[in-house]
Amino acid sequence: MSHTVHPYAHRIGILRDWKSRWFGERGQFSEYLRCDVLIREYLIKRLRGLYVAGVEIERGAKSFRIIIKTSRPGMIIGRSGEGQVKLRKDIMRIISKNKLTVPADFKLDIEEVRSPESSAPIVAQMIAEGLEKRLPFRRVIKQMVDKVMANRDVKGVKVILSGRLGGAEMARVEKLRKGSVPLQTMRADIDFAREKAHLTYGDIGIKTWIYRGEVFTEKPKN
């Protein structure tokens, strides 16, 4: 048996915080979880190609907040905020259609990701975009790995592609790694993402790991 653990889940409470932040009373947990999953799935599908790094959800007794982290905030917000208003209406429509329980005070915030090359979900989406444009897969991952390593915050990167690469009859796995990616070190700030490139002869799976150095908490001053 393998002992592979998701790098994000492995570091929750140490370096990472939960992507859904709320407390559910008895009987409410399943309903809240269903609400989060449906909203997250809708947003990831709707905002595909806009380089979304993550969707975070905060819920209080009388408030509900969705935070979308993206490297292209202008394309989501739109001219004079039209896109954000339309997206908010669409989310409300999904909530009412699925009969989800959401407080009346609903906020939609869009945050900009300053360094997209050091964000694993955005890098995975860039690779998927290149593959969907029918570019040679080796060139796509090599250029992307070089681009990521050019960022001074990044200490290492690993990319794995799996599927019918180059339209071959038999599926295979292609890996490329640069720098160090210490998955066992708990204080290592490792970002991980999975993505799919939709091609005519099937999907190609993409996994990316980006190592951004070790995180040390400051010692309390005497």
C-alpha cells in the first residue's frame, strides 16, 4: 500500500487553513457541506480559463461570504462591476434551485493572486490550456517549469502528465522535476493541484507541486 497524502490536507493546522470556515450544529453539517460542494463545483466550471487559484467559503450565524482568488480579477469583475453582479445573481440562482440554506447577508469578494507562477492551480490551468491548443506536451511542461523556476519565491517544481499524450494509442505518464520538493517536511510550503486537459481523444491528467521554501514561525520576543 502506498502512503501518499494530499500535501494540502497534510499541512492543515500547521501551515494551511481550512477552505471552508464555519461551524455546523447537529443536523446542519451535511446541508452546509452540500452547499459548499455545489457552489465550489459551479464556480470552478463557470470560471474555467480565468486562472482561479481557489474558492474559500466563510459562514457565520447571519453572514455568508465567498472569496475567489484569481490572477485575472478584472475579467471576473468586468466593466464597472457588471461581471461580479452577474456572477452573484448566478450563485443566488444555484442556491435557490438546489434549495440550499444560506444567510441573507451574502458577500462575494474577488482577491488578486500577485504571483500566479507560484500558484499550483494556476500553473496546472496554464499547462491544460497549452495542451488544449494542441501544442507539443514536452515543450509545454518544459516552458512552464522554466517559467515557474524563474520566480524567486519558488525553490522547486514537479509536474506529472498522464493519459494519451500526443494522441498515442496507449496511455502513459510523463514527469518533469526541477529543484527540490520535500513532501515529508511539514514546514515546507508546498502547493499542489490537479487539473484535466479536455482533448478530442480523451482527458489528460495534470498534477503540479510547487515548493515555496520553509515556513518558520517567529519566536516570541522576551
